[in-house]
Amino acid sequence: MKKILAMLALLSITSNATEVFSEYYVMEKVIPLLTNAESYILNGEEVKVVKVDRKVLKALRTTDDPFYYTNSNQEKKMVRVGDYMITPITFSSIDSANSKEFNNNFIKK
């Protein structure tokens, strides 16, 4: 019995339950940073972009790197420090892009 309890305790210590933020929560916390962010063009559409750094993590009240959220298409997205959070200028949704995708597809306005 002691072995089973010890194994369960060890398992609970080593497992890392990661929270998955909702799109609404991420928008609510990150939009103040995106309001003053630089504009870029993606597929002919103007978007606001902010690079994920400690300010973004602090706004989300997390230290998790990577962190996860569910976008408007109900896809679970992983975001790391150095990636980018993106919203159209209407602030109607939020998405993310890794640095390679950002460098290949976004044009500074």
C-alpha cells in the first residue's frame, strides 16, 4: 500500500497539468497590448501583431512557456515566448504564429 501511495505521489508531482486558455480570456488580456502594436499585412488584410514576451505572459497571469489556448475554430494552439499574437484591426478574433511563419508571411505596413 505504501508503494502505491508513493508512486501516486511521485506521479502527481511529475505530471504537469497545463491550463488551456479560452480565446475570450486571451483576447481580454492581450488586446490592451495589441491596441498599440505595429500593423502588418497578411494575405492582403491589415492585422495587429505583438511578440510574445514576459509582458504577454504577465497579462495572461501565467509563467507557462509554452502556453495553450483554444482559438475561434476550436483548435488547441501552442504559443511559446518569441511567437506572435495576431488580431485583425477589428479585434474580432485572436490567433498566433510562430516566428518562422511570421517572418515568411507578414509584411510590415
